[in-house]
Amino acid sequence: MTTITTRTVAYPADDLTMIGHLSLPAGTGPRPAVLIGPEGTGLGDVERRRAEALAELGYVALAFDLHGRRYLEDPEEMLARCLPLLADPDRMRGIGHAALDVLRAESRADPDRIAAVGYGTGGAVALELGRNGVDLRAIGTVNGLTTGRPGEAARIRCPVWAGVGSEDPIMPPAQRDAFAAEMRAADVDWRLTVYGGALHAFHHPPVDHPTVPGVGHHPRHARRAWRDVVDLLAECLPVTEDPGA
């Protein structure tokens, strides 16, 4: 395990003060960078640990905020915040661009080598950055197989990998089919992995607060999904030796 450093970063987005979690790998030179988007509940320890795990692999990683320092444990409050957000691509893009600006401003991050990986609502934000034509090296989305405005997927300039549980009632087969049709029509380099028997948010460890129906942890698929994310980054955003290490 390499020595990493972490710090919080404050920045404005969506009329809120967001607090992201930035993780830096060992060394001093520029490294490839990854935006990490959280589930609809917001930025929590799970996403912070993911950012740190990517830093240990050599990436500069920023887990971005969705709700202005808040983690929404109450399902009704979470839905009241997220459903309008998911229906507004421009708001999602604003949240994504604000975090992307923070990441690009970090001296350790190579601004020309950035990927976006998100879960649920955070995955939808990552996809909207692609549909907005942002120069990303890869996009990964888990449980966030959203579709965009007609024709805008043609602006995606990088490979897209998506993962979903086969029993996810929030991203059912019809939603998967719509996402696949959008990617095909736009001639995107895309992949879809369906994890058999898994529910929504299968990648997230169990929580001690209420959740929306259809959520459930699947340890084996959670490990597989993480490996799939790491493999996507290794293919599209490989870590090279840091001359300052």
C-alpha cells in the first residue's frame, strides 16, 4: 500500500457549498485523475474510501458532493432532492462541471487524463458530462443507466461502461434497453454488465437507516463491480510511473 494524502475541498455548485473529498497518491508529479460520484444519498464514507483506494492505485481522485455537505438518510428527503435533479440535465452538468473544475485545478492532476465514475445519481452526473462533450478518457456508471436528451449522446468522446443488477427495480430491463439504444444510436464505445440476482445499490455495504424499496447489498457482485471499474480505468486511463515518486 502506498502512502496517500487526503483533504476536503469546498466549492460552489447548485446554489450550495459543496465539500468534496480529494485523495492524492504518493509522489509529486501529475497523475491521471478520476471524479467519483455518489449514490443519491450523497457523499459518505463509502465514496471517500473509494477515492482513497484509487489514490493507492496511483490516481488523483475526487469524490464529489451532491447535497451541500449533507448525507440524506431519509428516503423521502433523498427522493425529493434527487428526482428533480435527475430530470434536469443542466443542473446535473453544473454539479459535474463544478467538481471537474476543482479536480483540474489540482496541481497533481493531469487535466488531459480524467475519467468519471459514478453510482446512481452520481453516475447520471458522469453520463451528463459525457453528453455535454467533456473530454474524458472513460465514463463508468453503476445503477445509473439514465438516458439523455435526444442526440446528445453523440457528444460522448470516450468508452462508457455501465453496471446494473438484474433485479434492480429502479433500473429495470426497459431502462437498460433504452440506455443501450441510446448508446447504439450515438455509436458510442459502450459495455453493459448485468450482475445476476443483484438489486439496486448492490455495491454499497448495508446501512443503518431506511432505504427505498429494491435496495440490497450483494458482496460478491460488489467486489466484481469494483474490479470492473478498476479494469476500465486501467484500460482507458493507465497509471504510468511518476518521475517525482
